[in-house]
Amino acid sequence: MKVIVLQENLARGLSIVSRAVSPRSTLPVLSNILIASDEGRLRLSATNLELGITCWIPARIEQEGSTTVPSRTLSDLINTLPADQVQLILDTQTQSLHVQGGTSNNDIKCIDAQEFPPLPVPDMDGAVQVNVADFKEMIQQVTFAASTDEARPVLMGVLVTVEKDQITMAAADGFRLAVRKATLSNAMPSPISAIIPARALNELARVAGDGEESIYMVMPKGRGQVLFRVKDVEVVSQLIDGTFPDYHQIIPRNYKSRTLVSTNAMLKACKQAEIFAREGSNVARLDIKPAQSDMQPSEVEISATSEETGRNETIVEATVDGGGMLIAFNVKFLREALEAVKTPNVAMETSGPNAPGVIRPVGNDDYIQVIMPMHLG
Amino acid sequence: MNWNLIGHAWAVDLLRRHVANGEARHAYLFSGPPGLGRRTLAVHLAQALNCTNPPAPGEFCGQCRDCRQIAAMQHPDMAVVQAENEGGTLKVDQVRAVQHSLSLKPYQSKYRVALFLRFQEANDNAANALLKTLEEAPAHAILLLTADTPESLLPTIISRCEILRLRPLRVEEVESMLTDKGVDPERARLLAHISGGRPGYANRLLEDSSLLETRAERLNDLQALLQSTRVKKFSYADKLSKDKDGMRQAITFWLSYWRDVLLKASHASVTITNVDYSAEIESLASRLTLPAVRRTVSDLELALDRMDRNVNPRLLAEVLLMDWPK
């Protein structure tokens, strides 16, 4: 193999794929990055068998070939080379990669590309196509609600379902649920349902970049994998095996009290309450007060108390529809829920101190969150 | 074809039928003394499960990419879990890491295989952490455990596995395996006897000549120690206890020697293991009473057990040597 690439392209490509490298694996080849000539471009791939990232960078291929290079060594080296052309020459006999940039000459010991686990070569026909910005927003609005508890692997993933022209993402950790819907530009012939690890989606959002491109999503038949392609990057993830709980049953159908607040004001109040609540068990009390008469305003009082730190109380103006209510939430969950809401106003629906609360952005029916209440104490 | 294995034909036969009929259990436990081929059998089962090009149902080709990766224990869908060294502890974090990988669908094959070696070394936390996975393994997961005896595991683990108790082979089988390899008959006979019907151990003896030397040294020490003074025994015990692995090994050699003495003393017709020391063993057996020999054997077994329980090795060695019959 003989390839000439620009240092900045190679450095960018390595920084994208290196997130999937697993440095401490029983398979030594997994701490390496696969570099291979691929139809006039250079392909970089890394995988930890759960998440795989491939990136194509422009290159001048003088001789075809492939090998796997230790990730840390190559990344550290390329980052120190001058912003100029870098020449990569592989000696296939010794599996040693000669890297030349500026006046620096290096030989890196590599592992044969044959040992690298094969990444799927997808058929992009029938791919689900979503705008990058929309897809990133969906991911950001859902993944934070996924569990980090290894004991229930299913909840560490995000349930992605596609039916006709509706795509839905749902994540839950047993205490909260976030569901985000979106409409696709063209309807899919057959429905899709899969549990994708939240980590893979977060990595996808990170590498997808900004812009007007589309993300293409396919699930090759019988491989238990999902593949996303954006521009010149591909992210492959193993699917989580199992049955996602039926979350439709958790979403309350009606409410006794509906409170409209400004998202920002409520978020600020939650942040303040969290300063005090985090010392204890993260409990914040919401006292929802409807207007006493036509002349008085309705409001929500958010308060948190801690034995050691002290206490906090913030009043947020609100429009309360229905009766008053005293309810407690985990303030960290409440803050994260509000941070994910993009509209200026948010509606909170409650039915009682022991019933789950629902958070909806005002003027957008595509996003819904459910949070379990805590003991008032 | 017997999966290229020496012996254990019944086990291979059973497993082959399971694989061929698609009724592989979610968990198997292979038990038997070390060096018997427990791991080899488990690896071959993994190959049979995941071979992409099986020559016949329940067989594996050994040539395809998956077969070669599994044989090298480098397969993306196979996780190998074991304590860091023999006699070490298999920890709960290792079990958790495997559970995470088992929750994902297989990367390239039909099954994800988790291979837990010497599972008797798992501490209670690790064993308990595995229970849930053992009970409700995902459909694509197969768990393979190896252990010295099923009884050394938690009863809750055993009841969740299909147990295959592997037994030592006949000495002649191991002998013919060795002669087939080109070992000269005299040496093959000796190694087969010393291995006690464990082909894996026989191979180790063959490849690592220092093992035989250590054995000879330890057995000569044993004979010398029987006649030596208390002072000598104490200084030997001190030296021995410096290296825990060496001490464990020495006790194992001595145990097999005393087992032979026991066999001779009880006039059993079973062939002895240490055939190269048969004269010494005979004379010792004729000199000692059966209860005395039996006590020594159980003392040695107890000593091995106590070593795993972190007893002060020097005290242990001293007591052991002092209690030996004159």
C-alpha cells in the first residue's frame, strides 16, 4: 500500500473513528484502526464489537492495500506532524507502516488487516432518510433518559420504531420516559423496530456534524446491527436483544391539573433548587397554586431543603388550569427534561402526588416526557 | 470423527446431537480434573455452534474464519473469562462485562459464546452475579463453564447448567495418543501413567520438560524428608512456603505419590500413577499401616484446600511435614 493524504484530513478522520477503539480488549486487533484504500479514497475503521465507526478521507492512492495500525500511536503521531502531505507506505512482508510527514520518518508495527472483524457492507436501498439536524435533535431529546444500569440492558438502549412515515424514539430508565416522534419525507414499506444502544446514538450525533445533509439508516437482515451513514462517515452498532417495555401504558391519558410555565424561568428555578437538593436525595417540591381570584396571578413554588446546605424557594409565574397540587420530583430529572425542551413554554400535567407527571412542549405534539414523582417527605 | 479429541466420545456424541438438532442448552458445565480436555471440548463446542461451513450437522470444519478465530480464542462473539492466574479469583466485574456483551446480538455468528474457565475460582459475588444470566440467557447466548468438580460451585449454579462430568481416560488411550505423536513407547508409557489419564496434562509434560524435572525433584525431596530430622524439615518448609504456586504444585505431586502408596497398602489392583517410583512406593506401603497412609493423604488434600483459604503457608508446610509418618 502506498497512499498520500493531507495531515489535517487524516487527523480529522482518526479523531472521528478513534472513539470506537477499545484499548483494553482481549482481541489485540481492536485497539487498532483499519486503514485501507477504497475506490480512490482512504478508509479508516475502528470497532469495539459494539460500536463501529468508518470514515472515508480523500487520498491519492498510488498502490492499493490495507492494514491495521495501533490507534494511540498513529493518532498521537499524526497530530504532531506538520500540516502538509503525509505519506503512508506499507511493507506487507513485515506488516510495518512507514509514515513520512515533513522531515519525520516513522515505522509503526501493524497487525494484518485479515484479523480485523468484518464490518457490514450495507445495501442502502430502502434506507430511512432523516435530516441531520432533526435526527440530532431527536437523539438529544431522548438518549439522556436511557438507563446506565447494566442490570437491565434493554433500558440502556433507545427503542427506534418506524411505521409508514412516522419515526419514533423512546428511552426510559424506570423513573422517567422520553418519547420523540418525527415525520419522514417518504413512507417506509415495512415497519422497523429495534433497540439501539444510547451510546451509539450519542456517538452518531457527535460525528454527524452540522449541515443540510441527510442521515441514512439501514438494518441489514439477520445481522442484529444498525448502520447509519452521513456524508463520508458510517456508524454501525450492535442492537440490544430483548423486549422493550410497552411504554404507551405509562403515559397518563388525562390530568387533574395543567400548568403552563416559561421553559427558561422554570429551568432556572430547577437549577437553583438542585444546588440545595443535590446534597440530599435530589428532591424538589413543586407547589402548584391556582389563582385565588381573577385579579391574582397563579404560580408554581419550587423549593428544596437540605440538612447541611440550607433551603431554597423560587416562585415562577404560571397559568394553572385545574386544581392546586403539591408534588415532589427528582430535580435532576426535571432539569434534564426541561433542558431537552426547545419551545419557549412548557406544560406540566399532574394528577396527584403519587401519579406520574407529564411534560410537553407547548405547540409541539411530537415530544412527550413522563417523570415519576418522589415522596413528599 | 470425534471432534479431533482424545476420549470423551460420549460427551462429544451428546453435544454433536444437541448442535445438529438445534437443541443446544443455554449453559453447559464441563467438570473434571485439570488437563482432561474440558476447555478443548468447550472450544470445540463453540466451533461446532458457529462454524460457517460445517461438513456435517454438528461438526465443524476447523478451516473457516470463525473456526480459526475460536481456536485462537480471538473470536468477536466469544468471551473468555477466567481468573488472572490459576488459584486466583474470578471477579464480579469480569462477569458484568460479559453480561453486557451477551445483551447485544452476535457480531458475526449465530451465537455469542461466553467461556468461563475454572469457575470454582469465582468468588461468591461473581457467581451470584451470573445467576440471572444463567437462568434467563438471551436466545443467542451459550454459556460454557469449566470446573474441577460441580460440587465446588454454588448449588444454584449447577442446577442451571447441563453438567458433563468428564472422567480420566484409560492410561492406554493416552499412551497411544503419545506414541501416535512419535514419542518413544517407554517414555509414552511413563508420561501416560504420570498424567493419570489426562491427555492435556500429558501434552504439557511432553512440551515442558522442566515440569518432569520439578516432579522428580519434589518426589526425591519427599523421600529424603521422610528420613530427615526435624531441623531439616523446618528449613525445607520455610523454603517451600516462599513460593505459593510452587508449594501448591509440590503438594499435588506428593498427593499423587501418597495416593499410590495408599493403593499399594490396601492391595488394590488399580495401576499406580508414579510407575517410575514403584519400588519406593512398594517399600513404603509395606512399612506403613493403612490408616497412617490414609491420614497422610487426607492431610495433603486438606492442605490444598487450606492454601486456597489463605492460611499462613509456612505454618501449613511445617505442620504437613511434621505429621508425616516416619
